[in-house]
Amino acid sequence: MKARSVAVRYRLEAWVAFALLWLLERLRPDHSSSLLGLLCRALGPWLPTSRIIRRNLELAMPELDQQDHKRIVRGVWENLGRTIGELPHLSALQENTPAGPGFEVQGAEHLAQQALRGGPVLFVSGHIGNWEMLPPAVARHGTPFASFYRAAANPLVDALLRSLRNKAMGATPVPLFAKGAKGARGALAYVSGGGRVGMLVDQKMNDGIEATFFNRPSMTAPALAAMALRYRCPVIPGYVERLGPARLRIVVEAPLELPDTGDKRQDLQILVQMVNNRLEEWIRKNPSSWLWLHRRWAKELYR
């Protein structure tokens, strides 16, 4: 009976997801973005998860007051809603449109250099702006990369999301590695064969290594740093800046300078910290653009 009830729930959830996407696909990209943005901005602050956002802000940016917290909480939910609303339209967004929906790439010269160079590359970012636009935008500049993703619990919804991401990549399909040991092995083999991989490394990993994030000890995933040091391949930081409804700027920065102290453990620690510092720098520019919904620091700080 339990398995049957789960199967029924999965089908209902998938039906709702399909219906929502069907509706969004029939709207203009900017209208779809605004509709979900306004809806999430209105409802999100009332959800229990918003307490995590407020606590994270207290821990990370204690200089902010309650009015700042309210403004950022609303902005976080609006950005999440817009990201969902834009998801079915990513494949149709055009580069360098004069106005309205579209995207631009700042720092495209770094992508051109890697396209000419060839070989393995690691792209690093966080859940900032519409992070889903990073892979398709970078792919259009000749440097498509495989990605890690967190599989949805509902396999039907998971298949739907994977199809949307593959559609956004167009004619340049690349692997999607599910987070976990199996996905990590697949990504390692892909990089060792000269592939490019992108990672969002802004969430807590309990069995990671300790580094500083917003002046607090934070358990951080070391996989990207370990792969970069093992293969001495470029690590290119980048994030997405929201300019308007379905209008995005992809910011690509110069490759990080890999540490080479002669001590592998020290090099790993240095590179992980470099990435955390870069993420913090981006988030401080516009706190509302980051997904503050997860518990990033030690669990006792949330009790």
C-alpha cells in the first residue's frame, strides 16, 4: 500500500509540474518570469523556510537591520520565482538583444581562450541570479560543460527537469552527473578525459573540509579544488546577474591562479578558501540574488 501511495503522489506531483510548465511555456519569457516572481515574492516570506533566510542573514551579515532582512527575503523569493518562470524559456533566449528578454556575456574572452586551448576546464559558481542560464550561455561560446545536479526525489519530475536542461543546451548535449559518489566518479573520469565540468559549490557539505565563509567556519565541498589540483586545469569563476525579467548577464572571470606550495593539503585548503571568498564577494554585491534557503553553517547555530 505504501509503495502504491507513493506512486500516486509522484504522478500527481508530475501532473502539477507538467501543467505549470505548459502554462509558462505559452507566456512570453518576461511575463513568465514576472508572474512566478510576483507569486513567490508574495507567498515566500510567509513560509517556514524564510526563518532560515533570516537566520543566515543574522549569521553572515550582522550589520543589516530588520528592514534589510525583509527586503532581502522578498528579493530571494522573487529571484527564485523568476528563475523557475524562465526555465522553460532558456533555450529561446538570444544573446545581445537590444532590450527585453535575452542575455549578454561579460568576460567572453576567457571562454574564447579556453575554446582554443582545449583540454579539461572547471567552471565554478553558486546559486546566484538565474544559475540555470550558465551552462547554455557558456556553451554558445564554444565551451559546453557537464554539470552536477541534485536529483529530485520524484523520478517523473526529475526527468522533466533534465529534459528542460538538455533542451536549453541545444545541439551541444553534455552529461549531467547526479550528486553522490557515483556522480563524482563519473565527473572525475570525464575531466581526466579532457572534459569540462561546472559545479555550484555554495552549499554545506558535512563531510567536506572546513573553510571560512562570511567570517564563519563552514564545511565546504573540496571536489572541485581536488580535481583542479590533480589535473592542474583552469578554474574559471562566474555567476549570473539579473538585469530584468528574463534578461541576464553572465559574468565570466579570469581563471584562478592555482596554489603550488609543495604541500597538497595546504594547496587544497587555499583553493577552497579562494572559491569561498569569490562567492562571498559576489553575494555581498546583491544579497537578494543568492539562494539563502539552506543551512550553510553548523547546525547548532540554527537551534
